Amino acid sequence: MLRYVLRRLLTAIPTLFVIVTISFFLIRVAPGGPFNQEKGLNPVIKANLERQFGLDLPLWKQYLNYLGNLLHGDFGPSYNLPDFTVGELFRTGLPVSIQLGASALVLALAFGTILGIIAALNQNRGGDYAVVATATAGSTIPTFVIAPLFQLFFALTLKWVPVGGWGDGAWVNKIGPVITLMLPQLAIVARLMRGSMIEALRAHHIRTARAMGLSDYSVVVRHAMRGALLPIVSYAGPAAASLLTGSLIVEYIFAIPGVGRYFVDAALNRDYTLVMGTVVVIAIFTLVFNLIVDLLYAVVDPRVRYD
Amino acid sequence: MKHFSFKALLTGAAIMAITATGAFAEVVFNRGNSADPESLDPHKTSTVYEANILRDLFTGLMAQDAKAEVIPGAAESYTVSADGKVYTFKMRANGKWSDGTPVTAHDFVYSWQRLVNKDTAAEYAYMLAPVVNAEAITKGEKKPEELGVKAVDDLTFEVTLNAPTPYFLEMLTHQATYAISKANVEKFGADFIKPGNLVSNGAYMLAEFVPNDHIKAVKNPNFYDAANVQIDTVNYIPTEDRSTAMKRLEAGELDSNDDIPTEQLTELKAKFGDQVRIGPYLGTYYYAFKVDKAPWDNVKLRHAISMAVDRDYLAEKVWQNTMVPAYSFVPPGITGYEAQPTEYAEKTQLDREDEAKKVLAELGYGPDKPLKMEIRYNTSENHKNTAVAIQEQLKPLGIEVSLVNTDTKTHYGLLEQKGDFDIARAGWIADYKDPANFLDLCKTGTGNNYASYSNADYDKLMAEAAKGGDDRMKKLQEAEALGVARDLCVVPLLFYSYHTIVSSKLSGWENNVMDVHPTRFIKKN
């Protein structure tokens, strides 16, 4: 097991290197640069800026400099927010995104699984239809509709929560963003769980278990659910990586200082270092969560072994 | 960061302790600002979002009052030499930094040398261009010490200009010309702008900066006019999503916002009444023809297209009257200057269209030989709607317009590199109240001269105007009449308006063409 983990972590290094290299050159292909703007800069000033950030060097040299700094954990300065380094932006923003994303993920997994089981046990009856209808709605209504509706109803009409802002992490400020992030995930988890649970309940070993007179609880929770969780585990890995690294729409609408915005803003602003920073962060999250998923397989499914 | 949050916690605890004991009721102003500042270093800023914050944190030699008129700032008075080239500023004897140390002429010498220094790479280094040697220093041809500034003594600051510059005092209200404390920069190096480190000489001082969340500034007890500052704490809250900002204002989470979703103007006016403020702003929305490329080098053709554009429709239907039809480049609102509109400004749209058709026919364009034109614009719902409207307006004249939309960086990257295009969208917001700030854009070789317009007479008029003198405004008017009204170096379409929302709880927020509203003059009930 330990050897497997070590091997996976070692193979992650060349993967990261390839991702960094491709992204570094790809973003440079985009026309324009960080210092193009409505009020154009005079050429002397632009040259001064480019020299200050090392953008006047040949591209291969910039690449080597970037790699060198990256190996020391230095993501470089942000071109468009020079008061902060890319590292500082992530240090303040990532905890915010992780708190919201993790809460949404845990809730979605917990409720989604339960709803999925309820639906499966009541297949083609009222409970099932209710869950399926909710799930379909949850996954089809876009976030940018749910979020403003939530604000209108819970913040402006009922005045239970603030419209937006982080409020230094006060729990009332998190309700809206967490629910908005959670709903689509909840819907997907519930649908996946319903499907795999129906499948599992038809399996031979379940029929055997029932025939042996085991209680309903034991049949469902100890035997059927364990096998049915596998698709959820595979789904949860990539979902976690994307939830924990923030969502642009939720952060914009709820005015949340997370890192989701950087994925889009940085690219549009040609903030090369910030783009690279987000690429590295997402890559690391994705690699780590894929590893966790593979390890969880072994926990959930006794047939999987990594020795 | 640990150190930072601990401090924030302490400040928070202190504030709570004070309010709990009822020692005073803290007045907090939650001020919506469309975006976070790029930097709080006055010499590294470029947008109005920074200007709004820095104006509260710092005070330049000159300041702006609630109506954006120039008033004494860090300098209590000044004298100008007979030839108009030497300004001597008398600094305030009670002028202090927020750490209590005196603000001296040496701080301004240091700061201005820093601004023009090529290693600072200041985007607004040109705000000091009128000062002797400034431009040569930014180019790296001279040393920063050679800048035409001098500390005669601790409280006397002397500036020598290349030529009399009537708008020089106006420029001194711009954030790029603010001073930073030399001692402070030397102590903290590049980190001097961090909360807890930054000292400033304005009505407020920096307490917290959480990117994308808020910037908190508290009243500076060492400010020379602190006695007249009512608001204790200003929170600048970035409001990228304008619809959310309106809801936050309604819920009382914000007291003002510098922008509104103009597409919802009717609903907003119904809901918020005169808390919605719209008025003229010193900025022009224009299109630029690539005038060094056929057929756009033909000035008659340029005018024909300009005439065929129905600006009233654009202002009313596309921009919901948050813009005003424009026929000159320089917007109204600059004292002493009379804008020079194109000759068809006063005609009706029908007359203009007839005239345009005639010109097109003269030039041989018609159903057999349709004119093709490509409009380039940067991503924005309103830029798109404007371009689509113009496309429709030109269609009856047999002009086949195609639209190309790119993101902002691609758009301006192409314009700056003088890439190939027919006509492109651009805009200009004044840095200071002077027509030259607009008209400089049409000078030969200027970076923002996207049209690549070049006319020796125009350049000569602008050079003569730059020398100052009584007939300066007249020269500028002649320049505009020639370059804009006659030659269309830019095609003025619309004048910008400010559109803000200000809670009725606030007073002292005076409407003005610069949309400048220092917090020190604002009061909250």
C-alpha cells in the first residue's frame, strides 16, 4: 500500500512538469499581454514594466527562470495585482474556497447518498419520483439562477442571511454559497446512488442475504450500500478537486474572496504567473484526489488490493 | 499572514470593546468600488478604482473638494514665478504622516524622483511630464536626481517646469503625484504597502486589505483637517457583480456603489429614486478608423459613415440614456474651452443620412460595389449592442458591416501594435480636467493614436498649445477643429456619464464631472 502511494506520488512529478510546460507556452500564444489596456501605455513605460517583470527576456529564459522559482515554491508576482505574490493570493483565497467547497461536498455526499438510497428502495413510487424530480431540477437549473433567487428570497425578503460578502467567515455568510455549490452536486450524487443501489439490490448476494433472513437494515447498509458506493467514490474525486478550488460564478454573485475567480480573470488579464499558479494548484488537487479515490476503492471494494 | 490576522483580531477586539462600552458610536461607510485596486502604491496605480481609495489614504500637494475643485492639500499655499515655470509650494507646518512624523518637502522630492525613475516602471510617470527632465529620466537617459524638483528647506518644495502648464495644479491632485514616506519605504522595502506598515498623509489610514473581500481604512488622527472628518471607518468593498451590489445596497450592506447595472435603469430608478445618480463625466466613447489604410484614408468616406450613425439611438436605446450623443472629442465641462463639433452636429439625422448617401454615391459605392467594413470591439454586452446597432444603421446605405469581438487584451494588443483593422472601438476617460488630455491622442506617434493619424499642422498647434500662454485654449480649439471635426482622427460617438448609487443616509456626495468623492467630505446619518 505504502509503496503504491509512493510510486503514484513519484509519477505525479513528471505529470506536473508536463502540465506546467504546456501551460507556460500555451498562455503566451494568446494575443495581447498583461500590459495592454484601454488606456494604452506609452512604449517607454511599457518597456520599463516588461523589464521589471523579466518579460523582455527570451521566452526560453523566462521559462527556465519560472521553473527555477517554482522549484523553490515561488510562484512569482502577480502582474495585475503587484501588491501580492501569487503565493499570497492563494494563501488568502484558497482557505475560503476550501471551506465552502468542502462543506458543499460533504453535504452533497451525505444527503445525495441518503436520497439515492431512499429513491432506490421506493423505486417507481412517490419517494422515488420526488427524489428524481428534485435531482433533475438541481442539476439543470444553473448556478447563476439559483444564487440570485436565494439572495432575493432569503436575504432581501426574509432577511435571514446577508446578500453577500465573506464577513470574516461568519457562518451566515456561508449558507448561500454552500447551498448554491451543493445543489448540483447533490443532484448528481443522488442520481448516481439511486442507479447503483437499484443495481446492487438485484445482485445475487443480496438475494442470498435476504433469503438468510437478515434484517432490512443489515441488507441495505452493510451489503448493498457498500458495493453501490463505488460510482460515488469515482465521481467524488474529480468533484472534490473542482469544488475545493472555487467557483467563479458563486464567488462573483456572493462576493466571496476565493480563488475560483482567478481561473478566468487571470487568463483574461494575461496575468501569466497567476494563470500558472492556478494551473499548478488545480493539477495538484486533481492528482491528489485521483490518488485518494484509488485508495478508497480498496476500502470500499474488498476485491481491490494494491499490494 | 498569521501576524496580519492577529493584528486584525486585536483591532476588531479593540473596536468591539469601545463600542460595547458606548464610548462613541463608530460611523462606518461601506463603499462599493467595482474592483480591487491593482496596487496601493500611488506610483504603481493606473485605474480609477485605486484613485478612489488612494484619495482617502493620501493627500497630494493639491487636493480636491467635494465638487472636485482644486483646493490646497499637503501644501497650504503656493507661488508661481512670473514666467509661469517655477512653482514654490509652502508645506503645512502641522502636516504629518499617520505615524506622527512630519511630511516634508524631502518626501515629495523622493517620491517624485521615484515616480519618474525607469526602475519604478510607473504607468502614470507621464503625470510629471511637464517637470524639467522628467521624460528623459523615464527613458533612462538622465538620472532621477536631475528631476526639476528641490527641497529648499523642510517645508518649501520648488518645482521647475519645461513650459508654463496651466493644468499643472490639476495634475497634482492625481494619485500618481502623491508622496509616500521615505523613512517608511526604507524601513519595509517592497512591503511598505502592507496593512500595518503603510503610513499615509490623508484623512484615512490603511487597516486591512483582504483581496477580493475588503479594504478597511480608519480615520487618521494626524490628518491636518481630522477635526472635520465625520466618518470613522471606510470599507471599500469590491463589487464585480453589479446586480449583487444593488441587492447589498438595498439590504444596507453597502452605502454606495460606483456603478449600476444600466440595463436595469428603469427598475432601479423606480426602486431607489434619486439615490440613483447619473450625470456628465469627462470621458468619450469613440471609434477609430485606420486612416493610413485605403479606403479609410478618404476623409469624405469617414465623414459619410460618421454621419450615418444615429447617436441619439445609441444613447437612448442601447445605453438607456446613461450616455450622451457626442460630436466632438472633448466633452463639455472644462472651463474656458469650447468644444469643436463636426459641422453636421446640429443637423437632423435624416439630413445626415441623405448627405451620407450622396457622398457614398459620389465615391462610387452602391448596390454593384458595396462598401465592406469590419468593426472590432472588446468583449462587453454594451459594446456588442452598440456595434450591432451601427451595423443595422449602415445597412440601408449598402454598407456591409461585419463584427469582430475579441477580449480586452487581444483588442488593445492589436490596436497598440498598429495591426490591421478597418474601424475599432475605444474610449478615453480624462486623467485631469484639460482638453489636451484628450487631444494629445491624435498627435503623430502617440501610443493611443490607434487611427495612426498624422498631420503636421495638428502637431504644430498642439506643440504651440503646450508652451502655454493666453491663447492656449484657442490653439487647442483650432487643433480639435482640424484633427477631429475636419479629419475625424477619432469618430466621437458618445460622452460617458457617471452612474452611481448613493444611499440617502449619506450627505456631502456632490455630483461632479470627475466623479470624485473624497470620503472626508461625506457624512452619514
